[in-house]
Amino acid sequence: MRELLVGNAPCSWGLLENQDKSKAIKFGQMLDELVETGYTGTELGDWGFMPTDPVRLSEELARRNNVVMLGAFVPVALKNPAARKEGVTRAVKTAKLIAAVATTQAPFLVLSDDNGTDPVRTQRAGRIRPMDYLRKEEWRTFAHGADEIAETVFDETGLRTVFHHHCAGYVETPEEIELLLAMTNPERLGLVFDTGHYVHGTAGEEVDLVAALNRFKERIWYIHMKDLEPNVARQSREKEWDYFTAMRNGLYPELGKGCVDFPALLRWLAARDYKGYVLVEQDILPGMGTPKESAARNREYIRSIEANFR
């Protein structure tokens, strides 16, 4: 019987990029609670949240039942050509760290736009229109930057890069995902399919999750499991909330309490003989929620549907 490999991410404990860190918990507590609630893998979180010395980081992961380092999220303002050089440097530095602590499988460099920093995209998250898309020249700049980072990371570390489509960034809608993938190297840049961001990015359209997965199946290398609260998403569209207001109102609930069809996701993965990890991400803002209790309930929910993976 195959085992579903399940990790959880620092963002489920309120550790989000570009957010106030004054209420952030320490990495040791987060890792302890991750293991206690039944997960075996994680991601790095913001640079500096976990130790950046590879020896110490390896020791911290090893003494917690050998937690597997699955990846590291690196946001880069790819629309801006001036941000590219620094973005490449930061991505390579991050990739070298996670490559140094790799154990049972190679982690991914998880590349994304610098989400939540553009005021228009942040305000319109969950209801993006074609007029909000990048222009042709901006798309070329964006895609070239993503390719350069993915190529350099591979050349320097041997790690593969996956792009994280994300609300409040410039790759949110299904059409934007498709455009980016069409303009980038399929040998070097894959996709991390995030269920919650994908559903919210459809702007309220009914989502056939299997059809969505099939649409991008050749580029999906990694999975983030995130649920979406449909009533909050609807209110966000109707009241024109920005992305962070929607989050504060519970946009991303515990797994199984929203509208994402996770049993269908696991059936799809099983049919494709998926052997990697799935990573739980219940994005919350710093100081919100009950991270450890939610992590436990999320893991129990996955156990309740794991038969769909076998």
C-alpha cells in the first residue's frame, strides 16, 4: 500500500512574507508542533526564520524525526527588470541552503512573483480581469526573469524550480498560469499547483479541479493543499476587499471546510503514480488562528481521505 507523503509549511503558523514578524513564533516551536501533529516534511519559510547555517539546520531537522526539507519560497518582482539580478542572487543562495540539507528527495526552489506588493493586484485579488494582465513586453520580461532564475538555480545547485501561481501577484488566473508556462522552459521551470490559490484565482467561476489539473499536467511537479472558504471569497468580490482583508476574514480555512475537492485531487495523483510530497498550506496572517490545532485537524482530514490515493 502506497503512503501519501505529507508536509506542512511555516505559513500555516502565520509566517508569511512581507508581514509583521513581531507576533511570529520561533522556528523550533513551529517544527516541534509540525512533528507532533503528524507531518514529515516542511519548507524553509522566509530567509532567516530557520537557521541559515546548513550544519545547524540539518541538525534541527534531524533531531525532529528527520523532517524532510521540501522547498523554499522565493518571491521576486519579475515584472521589474531591475529586480532580476538581486532575485537570481537570492534564489541561488536559498537553493544552496536547501540543497545542502536535502535527504530523501531533492527540494524545489519555489519561485513566485513578489505577491501582495502591487497595490492594484492586491486590491483586485480574486476578481482579476484581462485588463489587469501584464502587457506583452512585461510578460516577456517576467518570463525571461523566471527562466533565468530557474536555469541559474539548476546550474549552481542541480535543484529544479517550480513556479507558484498566487493571488495578489501577476500570475493568478488560469489564463495567466497558461501564458507563463507557454513562455518558459519546460525542462527547467515546473508548476507547484496550489489548490486554494487556483480556485480563488478563477474569480468565482465553478472549478472542475480535475480538468484544471489536466490542463497543466505536464508541468505540475509539486502540490500545495490549500482550501478556500467560498462565502468569504464571494464577499471579497462583492465588497471589493483587498487580499489581506479577505485573509483576515478567513479566506483559507482548515482542509475539508471549504470548497476544494481534495478526494478528487488524491485520485488524480494516484492515477499519475505521484511519488512526491503534498504540502499543506493554511495561509494565515501573523497572530491569527490556532496553528497547532489546525495542523492536527488538517492532518486528520487528510488521513480520512487517504484511501483515494491508493
